Amino acid sequence: VDIWSRNLQNCVARSSYLGCFKNRKSDRAMSYQVDSKFHSAETCESECTSKGFTYFAREWKGQCFCSNDADYDKHGSRTGCDCCGDDVGGNMMCVWKVGDAAPGCDGNGAPSSPYLGCYENKNRDRAMPYEVDGRNHSAKDCQDACSKKGMKYFAREWKGQCFCSDDSDFAKHGSASGCDCCGSNVGGNKMCVWSE
């Protein structure tokens, strides 16, 4: 996260920060614009979620954009956004996804899917049947690998192990706490789970 992006989770009620991105007036990255400007991040979140949108963005002096498409990054990433301030910056926008943020994920390497929680897992009785080969998978890499397999759920565990499943029984060993979902070590026998 760039240094200007202060209090990114505190200026919204229940959404995950995805990053600072370029935008163009002639080719908006998000399809719907809420009337007027001077929207706070929380007001923008409320406006977009009440209309059923999954993503929302704040630009310039509080312009608010909404979308259900994950192509908010079509013009590339940017630095220098003041996401929660009075002026985000010209032709740049801060983007959030509705839903709770995964612990340890701040937009850099975070998946664009809804975070479902931190759960216990057991080596001899895996809650998710398919394991992607290797370790050191980022959460985003895990999302991509499981998506290619057509799986509905994906999880990151320990030092970047990646698991996939179509079953919603990922919680069969119970919930856990203390997961560092995008860190170098999520935690032993615990996993962060997202849905596609």
C-alpha cells in the first residue's frame, strides 16, 4: 500500500482495499457514477452497496464510482492516492471490494474474491481436497490456480500452501484466529478461505 493511503480500513465500514489505480475521464474503469462529488469513502461504500454493486471507488474530490466487474485496473496501478482525504488525486482512484478484509492483506497480492474467514485444517484430514503443487503461493496465485481448475473455494495455509474445493465444508474443523492471510506464514494448521 502506498504511503498516502492512510487508514484504509478505518474510512470504510466493511470493505477490503484493493489499491490505487489510474482512471480516465473518457474511458471510465467503473460503469456507474453516483451523482455529485464530495462523497467520503464510507458514503461511497454505502451508495454502491445499496445499489447491489461489488466494487466501489473514490476519485478526485470525492467522486464515487461503482461496478460489478473486476476490471477496475484496466488503466494500470498508480501511487499517491490519498484515499480517505479530501482530494484523492486527479485521474486516480482508490478501489475497495465490499466485504471484510482478510487479515494481513492490504491490497498488495490480495485476491479479488470475498474473504470467508480463518479456519482450522488438519494434515491427515484436509478440509479442501485439492492441493496445488508447491509452496510460497501468494493468495492471488492461489486464486488464479483454483479458478483455472473451476473450483468454487480456495485457501492459503502455512507457508503458502494452496488448496481448492467445490464443497462448502471448509469449516469442518472449526474456525481459527490469528491468520496472516497474505503474509509469509499464514499459521500452522490454519487456513484463510475465499470464494470465487
